[in-house]
Amino acid sequence: MKQHIAPINNFQLLDEILTHNSVKLLTLNPQKTIMTSFVELGHLITKETTDIELITAIIDTLKLIICAQLQNFPENIFWDFDFMVSSMLKQALQRKDGAIAFLENFGHRMVFLTDLFGGQSEIKFRYVHDFIYGFEWARWVQKDPSNRVKIEPFSLIFLDYLLDKSEELRQRIHQGSSQSYKLCATGFRNPFTFSREPEDEYLLFTHLAQEKLIPVPAWSWNATPIWNQPFQEMRQQLALKLNIQPQRH
């Protein structure tokens, strides 16, 4: 039992980072109001492995990701980490002796993506929702399902695709060739026609979750990602149904 004490205490430090930054800890889980704590996730991890070095590496990786999200997406609303942590752990365990190296690569990519897409970058997205809840992944799989359907939302392959996409977006922004990525009145970019102000984003995403229109239920440790639905179109339709106003530029 003693071998679990230090890691679980360190998972508590992750929760304290969010608390110290006044994060509201909201979840999209229709059955809850507050995200799963990192202490709770830590207990799930230690059911899968008792390797102290691996657990410590997971904690270190999560700390980097959390701090990057807080810095680059300070207005982010929903903070579910369950499936991402589960995916991290599963992929690390599959690599056996390469587990620590995988976590270092995973953490590096996640932090880099956060820096590239966040509010301090040229892209200036406001939330991590489309990435964490799988909208970008589902759209990517739909373009080539025969080759991509078995590639998970938090695989290194998909993260590398997002890195490439960030460069493409930056070029389009520089060239002024994409009207859908114009800056909004609030200083963020919104590729959708409807408003994504915090109150509108909260309303839309909570309804999407209730109607099971989220590609990756990131609040679930054992989530089964879904790619083969027209999530973008259904999202637009639901925004109209909820009378969410057009985005102001």
C-alpha cells in the first residue's frame, strides 16, 4: 500500500492547480455537474499499474498539459480528462519498455498543440472542446474511414495531423484566404456561423451531451468514440433550434 501513497498525493496536486486557478470544474457528463477529480483518476490508474515510475511520468505529463491549457485557454468551460487519461495509460502500457518515452512524446505534442491553437497564438481558439470531445477527430476519420477508423482520438498519429493542420490554418490566416477564420469581436476565431460566447457554448454543448451528439464522451474512462454521424451538421441544427445568435465579427 505504501507504494501508492506518493502518487495519489501528487494527483491531488493536479486538482489543486485547477482550484488555485479558479476553474469551475464543469463536466459534460449529463449525470454530474463536476468533472472527475485527478485523485479519482489516480485510483483508476493504480488499478491498471503499480509501476511508480510510470505513474509519476503520467502525473508529470498531466501537469504539463493542465498548465498549458490554463495558460492558453483561460476561458475554457468543460474540463473532462477521463478518456484522455485512460487513452494515455493504455497506449503507454502497450509500449511496455517504451512507456515513459511515449508519455514524453504525448505530453510534448499536447502542449505544443495547446500553444499553437490557443488564445495567445495566431489561431486564437477560445476553448479546447472540439479537440477533447472529438469533433475534429470525427471529421478527420470521415475523410478516410477505411484507413483511419481504428486510429484513436488521442493517438500520436492524430496529434501529428493536428500539428500539420495548425500550420495550414496559420498560412490561411496570413493569406486572408479563409473568411470562416476571421477574428470575432471578442478577439477569438470562430469557424462556425453561430455565437460561441461562453453562455452560448455552455448551452449548446450541454444539449449536445444530453442528446448524445458528442463524438468522444471524454467524461467516461471507458468511452467508445463515434465517428460516423454528421456531427457538424447536427451541431449547426441544434444551435438554430436553441436560437443561438449569429457570431458577431
